[in-house]
Amino acid sequence: GQAWLLEALGRSLADKLAAYSRTSAMNLLLPLETRYAAYLVETCCGPGGVVPIRLEETAGQLGASARQLQRVIRSLAEQGLVARQGQKLRILDRDGLDRLRT
């Protein structure tokens, strides 16, 4: 009677595991700057192209340390792609970030 429900749940879990595996593989193979640029392009943007900086959380998602991510943010700012404003990042050059991630 409830076999369809179990099948649907199993399929959903399998899809999520496959997506997680692809993300994990990407995290291992690509430089952090590339992964963070992809993260910014995919999660952007709030009003005015502003993204909150959540160092610990985002670094964990990207398979890096908060210190490594701070260095990448500094590098992206030096390249003129983003500007740090307290605990937020303003996206200055979305196309530039998009090019970095490919």
C-alpha cells in the first residue's frame, strides 16, 4: 500500500546524495577562489548586489577554513570584483566572478 511512498523517499534521498557527491568532488578539484566565485554568483544577490559574509558557515560549505576564505575575499577585492563593507560583500563585477568560476 505504501510502497510508492518508500520509492519516492528513496529516489529523493538518492538524488540528494548524488548532488552532494558532485559538490564534494567539485570542492576537492577546484581552487577555493573558483569555488567562492561560483558560490557568490549562485547565491547573489540581495538588494544592491550585497551578500552577507558568513565566514565559518561558507568556508565549511566550500571545504576550506575561515582564514583561507578571508584571503580569497581580499584577493577578489584587490581584483575589483567585490568590495567588503563590514560583514557584507558588495558584488562589483558579476561577469568577472562568472568568468572566474569557469
